[in-house]
Amino acid sequence: MVNIAIIHRPIVALVLIILAGTAAHAQDPKNGFDVSDSLVPADEIFWGGVGRDGIPAIDEPKFVSPDKVKFLRDWDRILGVFHNGVAKAYPIKIMEKHEVVNDKFDGRAVTVTYCPLCFSGMTFDTQGKHGHLSFGVSGLLYNSDVLLYDRQTESLWSQIRTQAISGQLKGARIAPIPTAHTTWREWRTRYPQSDVLSFDTGFGRRYGDNAYAEYQRSRDLMFPVANRSNRYPKKSKVLGITVDRLSKAYPFKELRDHGSSKFVDTINGKPYSIHWSEEDEYARILNADGDELPSVIVYWFAWYAFHPETLVFESASAGEKR
């Protein structure tokens, strides 16, 4: 249950919406999922304020060509995915109302996900060794991050951890696909033929307003996390990446201070190219062959909650410090 005493006033309204469902929560605190043998402590899995599928995934996404996009401004944020030779943009104003889009790229199944509480947009290849998985929103959170569930086995999956934490597929990993959390202007410049997820979702949602605006402005969190760090403001943005089991964060503050839009950094002794746009608040990372690697733009608190051992890029130092 949410502790109002630790919540900043601007997000009290959102908390009251959550508390409105307390009776149903008391009857089924884990929304019907068995987490007794989960990979994370069961008491650190929190009810997010809605039931299973209370935030409905989009299973039949419809797209429009860029020349017909009238509902996006240059600086609106989108999740951009270029995969199997196909480019698509998913407006954040839609993703924050649904969090999951089950889609296909040239016949290959993928799932695009977004957690408004962590600012994290991640895409996954969902047609792997476990068969074709489709995902929904469980209504549960771990480290304030959305827990997905696959409809085939009802296993719970942690988005940022990229792993099933309970159920039949417990311990299994899901392969991330490079995902840009950027502006419509920046994405359209790189991929002028990119299709765009339409407001025609089949659900009666208002996609113009941002229900999380006050939360984003507040310095406080709504749910506890396992690990905390005051090194940067909780909701400052970082680019996070894990390579060869080594995690590293590139705080946007450090990238601004560094002052270069493109530079080479090393992770575990290997060179990587960091591309940074202060104007678009967007960063990505490429390997020595020029291939973009899966990474995530995320709030600092969330990255640290999952990666307390993370290395951190510092603009004033050539070394990697924790």
C-alpha cells in the first residue's frame, strides 16, 4: 500500500486514484500471480493501483505514414524502433496509457514497452526459443518498474531486468532491441519514412494529456526501491547499458558537461561510440562496427535500483568510478 507520508503534494491526486482500488487490492494483492518463489523478494513486489490488464496492452496496432501525422509536434517524445529494415515510432502520449504494444516487424514478433514511473522505453524480440510470446501489464511493480506478464505461461517479467522473475519461465531472459527514446523531430530526420502508431487504438483514451506530469516534476517516488543513491537527483536521466555483464550509466548531466556530441568511451576495455544530442535529450551507443547496442534512457533512481554496482561516466575524469 502506498505510504502517503512519503509522497510529495503534487502527486497526491495520482495516489488517490491508486488508493481508490484498495478494497480489490486487499482481496488479491498480487493480481492472481504466484510470486512465492520469485527471483526477487515477494514483499518488494508492489501493487501498482490497477488490476491485471487494468492498463490495456495494444495487440492490434495501427500505423499512419509520416506525411499524415498531425498529432505530433517536433519536440514530442517517441520510442523509435528500427528492426528488420522497418522503422516505427510509438508516441509517448500513447505509450503512457498502454505501456505495452505487441507488434510485428516484417513478420517478426516484438513487444514495445514503456514504464512512466521509470521513464524507461524498451523493446524485446518476443519470438525466441520460448515460442511466440505476447505480453500484458500485470498491474504489479518491482523497483517502481512495470512487471509484464506473458499470456502463454503467465510468468512475470521485469522490464529493466529483462528477465522472468516468476512462473514457468522464471530465470529466462528476453532479448532487447535498440530503442530510441527521442523527439519526433530527431527520429523523423533519421527515418523520414517511419510509420507512426496511430491514436486509433480501439480504446477510449485521451492521448493529449499527461497523467504523470506532476510525478515527473516531483522529487519523490511513489514506491520503494531496493537500492538508493543520492549521487544524482532521483529523476535525472541517464543512458544505461550492460555489456558483458558490466553495467555503466551515462548521466545526461555528465554528457552536457562533457560538451561533445560524439566521443569514444571504453567499457570493460572495449571502445564504444557515444552519440549525444542535448537538444533532443537523447543518447545512444554504438560498437566498433557501428552497430547500435540495446540500451535504455531511464531515471537515475531506477537504473541504480537495478544496478547498484554500476560504473558511471564522469565528464571531468577519464576513469570509471562507482
